[in-house]
Amino acid sequence: QSVLTQPPSVSGAPGQTITISCTGTSSNIGAGFHVHWYQHLPGTAPKLLIYDNTNRPSGVPDRFSGSKSGTSASLAITGLQAEDEADYYCQSSDTSLGGSRVFGGGTKLAVL
Amino acid sequence: QVQLVQSGAEVKKPGASVKITCKASAYTFNIYTFHWVRRAPGRGLEWMGWINTGSGDTKYSQDFQGRLTITRNTSASTTYMELSSLRSEDTAQYYCTRDSPRNLYFKLWGQGTLVTVSS
């Protein structure tokens, strides 16, 4: 059971828009900690997509965007491409765990 | 070029221990906090623990308390992750990564080390 809750899977057709939710509590996202998003293909290193809720590192397409409100955050991907098929994770910190970092359970994106 | 380079794949028997290294290059080592993250087959990313490379302070996930030890050698710009009492469920890809006190996200990652636990 992950501290941050994500849907196990989402899917969309090429060109469509999908969103992935990340729900936390008052001890992590609701406590004001930023939310970060990663893209992961097994066997490779995770890739930072969004940091501090809404910011994109250089090189990440603007098709990826993040938002945060209250105890939840979301990742949106517009103009879906086949190469976006991967696992996506949100990450934050948690005061009840003494400053530990926490990941969501992950969401598998299928591009139909 | 800034990078984190991990040691190679390991095969261990149940009950054994494994120690993985993560060597940092091309930047000031001890201003960052190093973390270890793993991904087991069929499971998601799992945060394991961190070490403050300046002070040596550590913090471990409760899921690994008593089995996990993270250390560092500042002169070698290297951190180490040792996991003991291995079981088959510890078969996973293990990654080192880093963040900093002002930027609590993981931008730079090691390439990963596959640990296989099998009798």
C-alpha cells in the first residue's frame, strides 16, 4: 500500500490527452511538500518529468504538465505519442515518516 | 559530465547480503543527499533510504529497518547500499539517486544494478 495513491492504469489513443492523479494526505502533499513526476521504463533509469508541482526540466516536451491542489496532484499528457507508453510515478516527502521520500504506486500508460 | 555509476549485477542466495556501490563524478559530493530506490518485478518504485553525505546521517524506510545499511566514503565520492537477509522478493533493479536540501526531487540517477536472489 503506497503512501500516495495513483490509478493502476490509464490508456488513450495517439493524439489524445490523459491525466494521472496522485492523492496524498495532510502529512505529505497537503503539508505543502512539492510533488514530482517520473517516467520509467523497466531496465532504464527513471526520468524526471515534472518537479516542484509544475516545472519541466529542460528537454521535457511541453506536452507534459503538472498541477497540485490541496492533498492531490495531477500529471497531464497532451498529444499522446506511442513513445509515451511507460510507467509514471508521483513522489513527495512525508512528515509522519520523518522526512522520508514517498512514491505513488505507479500508473501504467497504454497508448492504444 | 556529472554522473552516478553503480556496480554490476549480483546473484545471491537467500539469507545472504549484497552491497552495491554508487560513485559520483564531476561535482561536489558532500552537498547532496543520496538515496536508494528499487523496482522489483511487477511492483512500483520503492524508496529505501537516504544518507546525508556531509554528516553521514541516515534515514531508512520502515520496510527495510534492520536489514538496510547505507554508508559513504567522501574521499572516494562513493555511497554504498547493503541489504542483508535477502529473500526472493528482494530481486529487483536498485538505483542510486540524489537530491539536495532545497530541491527534493531526483534528477540524476545511476544506471541501476540488478540483484537476483535465487537458491
